[in-house]
Amino acid sequence: MDDLEYKIKRSQRMFEQVAKRIGDYIASEKLPVGSKIPTERELSSMLEVSRSSIREGLRVLELLRFLESKQGEGTFVSSPPSFLIPSHELGSSLEFETLNQYFEIFIHCSEKIVIKHINNEPDTYKNRNAQLEDEEDFWNGFCFQIEVLGKKMNNPALLSLWQNTKNLLLKYGYFSKLHVDIQLDLFISLLYKKDITNLNIFFSKLSAPTGTKDDLTHEYET
């Protein structure tokens, strides 16, 4: 294996290139599911980037279920979905089913941002109505709230993955095809109460297939 072919150029979003190059490495080496990949130190040397950038890139691939980290054992190739990180320059047309898969990533990242933020900054929503002005559409308001939380969180890889996926869905008009009979106030209320149990239920319902989201306001625990 020639390490030089995997080296990358510096960029503002280094971890995105790191994630892409690690994916390229796995594909080119034809590593089967369950294979152990090189350590952070080895990847840092191979790609000639810092270990912190390697760590962020690995986080992205773990979020996508492309890799699985086992404490004390290392990082292993997992069963990946049929897509990777959304590209800013994606020019090909995507099937609606593929967009559904990107939507699952969008919801998954949204939930992680919310839960991490509640755990780290539990007093953010003392004035819960201050950010609701002019947010009539659920998805516009929802994305606004998630982005506000994400920018307060020290996890640029997670925020970038969420933003890229959101932008891809917007590009294809995906959100306009989702008819969600739910008020943004429910989401804000759960945030305000720091109700992680019901937020988990909320996100589980929100990630349901299109056409089954009309029952989102029900089945919450009291």
C-alpha cells in the first residue's frame, strides 16, 4: 500500500476530507465488515494530519455507521449505508428512497445535538419563546433551533454533518414533501423542560416514514 495516495491537502473542514479519505482507504483495500482499521496514530501518519482531525473524521464515519469503535480493542469496519457524507457538489439526481436515508441521518444528528446540548448547557431555554418569532413552518423553525444549539456545541464534525445533510434535503425540496401535523411549541416545550425521555420519543416519531408522522403529538409519557 502506498500511503502517499491517501494524503490530503489542508482545508477549512479538514475532518470532512479525513472522513472521505478513510472511506476511500477502506474501499480501495476492500476491507470486509469486521476488519480493524489503522490506529489514530497510524492514520495521522498516513494522511499527514493531526490526530484531532483524525478523531473528528472517525466520529463522522461512526455516526454514519460506517465504522464501529470498541473500547480497548480499536475501530472496525461496520455495515455502512449505501451513501456517505453529502457533498456540496453533488450533481447527480437522487431517488426519494435515498433522500429518506439522508433524512434519517438528519434526524439522528438533530437528536444527538439536542441531547448533548441539554447535558452540557441545561439552562439555555429559560426564555423559551424568544426564538419563536416568525417561525411558522415546522421544518424552518426546527432547523433554526437545531442550528442554534449546534453552534453552541464544541463538536464541529457533528454540526457540519447535520448542516450538509440539511442542505442536501433542502436542495431537493425534501421537507416540502413532508406533512407534519405538529406544532413547534411541542419541541420547544420538551427542550424547556429538559425532558430527554419524551424528546427521545419525539425524535423516534419524527424519523418515521413519510405519511406516518400525523400522530407525533400523541404517545408521550406523562
